[in-house]
Amino acid sequence: MNTVLSRANSLFAFSLSVMAALTFGCFITTAFKDRSVPVDIQVSKVMIKNVDDFTGPRERSDLGFVTFDISANLQPIFDWNVKELFLYLTAEYSTKSNALNQVVLWDKIVLRGENTKLNMKDVKSKYFFFDDGNGLRNESVKGDGVCESEPKGDGICFRAASG
């Protein structure tokens, strides 16, 4: 009849099939979940200075300072599969020399179990907002808020909020 190895192989194959079905079931419970939440980003102060740039050819460059308010309730994003959120605020603008410039102004990591209600006032940009010339003055700058969730079981998910 069947040997011990044949029976062990059948048991192993059946176990793998059951585990694959369970893994797919776990994936499907959160794969199509809408994780968007309303985010309110208000810029309260913008200041641009023309300062010496010591990193390049010793020319003066624009340096922007941004102060903003941000409020959001991130609780609906968290479920059994999300262990942390990485939030960041970017600025996008175009100049004569570059069609698209993107600068990260601020970021924050929110771990599971932390306070998920953001209500931050007068937040200053965390990183320097340098332009490689004098392209910030009289230019339209678009701000984007991005939320990346780090799940326990799949890849990173991106969610964007514009302001």
C-alpha cells in the first residue's frame, strides 16, 4: 500500500494547502479596506530668505520656513494588520531649471498603541527647505500630506492627502 514517506508527503501537502488558504483569507480581510481619513492641513506662516549657500558654488539660494497646523484622527487606519504609520508633508514646485522639485518638510511615525489623534498647532518644518537658486520667490508651491502604513503581512500602502 502506501509507505510512511508517501503518507507524510500527503499530510505535508495538505498542511501547506490549508496554510495557503488561511494566509489568503487573512490578506483578503484588509486588502480592499478603505483607509482614507480626513486630514486638515493649514499653513499659518511662510517666510522665504535669500541666504548664502555653502554647499554649492557659493551663490545665494532661497531658504523657506513653513509653519502649519495639522489635525487628523488616524484611528480608522489601524486594524489587526497595521503596526505603524509614517506620515510626511512634502512641498512640490517648479522652477526654470527643474520641472519638478519635491522637498520633505516634516515627518512623524505613529506606532500602534500611541495617540492616533493629531491636533498639532504651529508646527515648524523639520527639514531645511532649500532651493538650488532663487526659484521659491513668486512661485506656487503645492503641499501634499502622505501616509504610509506598515502592515504586518504585506507591502507598504501609500495614501495621499493634498492641501
